[in-house]
Amino acid sequence: MRMALELGELVGDDWREWRYIDGLLYAPGWRRGLHPGEILAIPYLYALRASCERTERELRAEVAELEKQRAAAEGDAARLRRLVHDQARCAWLLSHCE
């Protein structure tokens, strides 16, 4: 037996155009209905979203810190290359002064 209800008529205007058909809840304009498990999962989906957003913020902060460290390391590497170059030049000059 097919059962269909227009929820606005049953529970009020906030639910106008929502439909309950054969055990599924249909939002206005939706072609696919939601079964009870999907509706019960909504609070968990919000919690998962919040957790993912928090993790994203933490990872972005970590990436920013690592970018600072990389920039500092590149500066250190450039200074070391200059020192090695200067040391090699001094060694060459000393070897030709004798």
C-alpha cells in the first residue's frame, strides 16, 4: 500500500512542500527521498564537517610554519654556499702565493 503525506498540512507551514512517501522524506524539489538512517546521520555529518574544518585550519597553520622554516633554511643554504665559495677562493689564492 502506498502512503503519501504533505507534511505542511500535518505539522505546519515550516514543512510546506515536504513530502513523506512510502517511508522516505522528500525535501521540496528533491527527487530522491531520505530514509530515517540518513536523517539520523545529519548531526554526525555536522560534527564530521567541524572536525574536518578544524583539521584543515591546523594543517594550514602547520604548512605556514613549514614554509617559514623552508625560507630560513634556503637563506642558511645560500650563506653556506657563499662561505664554501669564499673558502675555496682563499685556498686557491694561498696555493698560488707560495
